[in-house]
Amino acid sequence: MKPILLFFCLMVLRCCWGPSNYQLMLDSQNNSTAVKDLNGKYNVVHLNDRDVSSYNLNISFNKATQQASGFSGCNRFFGSYSIDGNSLNFGEMGATKMLCQDDKNTIESSFFKALGKANTILFNKSGFSLFQNKKLLLIAEKEQTSFETISFEYSAVSRGSYQFIKLNNKSISFQNTRNGNPQNVICKKEQWTKIINASKSITFKNISNLEAPSQKRLFDGAAIAKLKVIVDGKTYETPSFDHGNPHPEIANLVKEILSLAQNVE
């Protein structure tokens, strides 16, 4: 609600006293304790002067890989971005090919056009705003997730191998044989921090839609892998994919999970 209220207030101020959206938001950024760090998931609440919160548009940023991904109203999308201070640019975006109703297609088209035009980002306490030079394109709100209630499970199975990893903020469990006993160790704070940082750009409820980049597992060319995330009692699971080649959206998280398991061994 805060970005919506902010947007309304900006419109009132602009109409009555004249400062532009850009100047008002720049002043807000400079005069607040806004965190000027683009990382994690943001929900888009306004697009081209329109409230679009009902369409569930969102965009996630992975600071480590400079990759952006999210939901554009109809499809999942992914691509690269670069940021330097208040300068922001997106690379060419790829997307799934779902068929949707006309209104969702229109919103999606407007969203992609906005990302393509964006060259300036201004931060506030709730999220950020994107501009083309000084023209406001969209307002997004940071999504907050309680990572204390999250656990992760990763499995990789083939005819001759078995690997199962389970971890949360307290423990790491690793099992490398189907009938063997799991090894358990305490999850250290710095280890959990790496896992959380790798998770912030992922929209968990959408991982079931991630398509595997390769198909070697279908003819025994790779182990069959899956990632499962349990958040507040709700379970989200990816489709199967080739062990060693996860979807780019979860690649960094899978890398960190496997790295922890190697340390257990």
C-alpha cells in the first residue's frame, strides 16, 4: 500500500505545486534512509500511471549474477541488467509462451516496453521507481519474506547415484545412498546467509513453471534433479531437470546448496 499512497501523494503535489514526479522522488531518495541496493523480489504496483497491483506483476534481481526475472502478467521472463548508481538498463528479455486474455497481453506488452525504455532508477523505503530520463514508468514495492521459516530440499537421482540434501537455518543434512544414514551438521550463520542471498531473487511460488534448460536425464545422460522449497508450511517444487544444469533463476541457489553438501562430506 505504501507505494500506492506515495504515488497518490506525488500526483497531488505535482498538480498543485508543480514539481515533477522525478524531482519529488529524487528528493525522497536523497532525504530518506532508503536502501540503494537492488536485490530480491519487487511487486509492480503502478505502470504508466495505472494501478496494476491486481495483475501480480513482479521482478526479481540477483545482485550476484546481474540477472533479472519475474512475472509479466501472462508469462515468466528472464534476462540481464546493469546498474551504476541511479543508472539502470535491462538487456534483451526472454519469456515463456503462454496464451492469455487480451487485457493481460496488453499489460505484459506495456511492462516489457517500460523495461526497455528504463534508464534511471530512484529508491525509496518501500522499493523503487523506474524512469525514462525523467518520465515515470513504474513503481515497485519490495516483497518481504521471513527466511527463518524456510527450508530447502535438493535431490539428484540416477541408476548409479543418489544424493539428497535438506537444510534450514539450523542444520544441514546430506545423504549419498538410498538406504544410508544422513549426515547432519549445524548450519553456520555465514552458510545460511549465502543461501538466503542466493534465494532473494527467486519467486518461490513460480518455480513449478521453470522449464529445464536441457534434457540429458531423459536418456541417462544426467541424474534427475529437483529443488523443493518449504515456506510457512507451503511447499513449492521445480519440475525435474538435469543435475548440473538447473534453470538460470535457481542456478545460484543450487550451486550454494551443493557447496554446503560438499563441506558436509
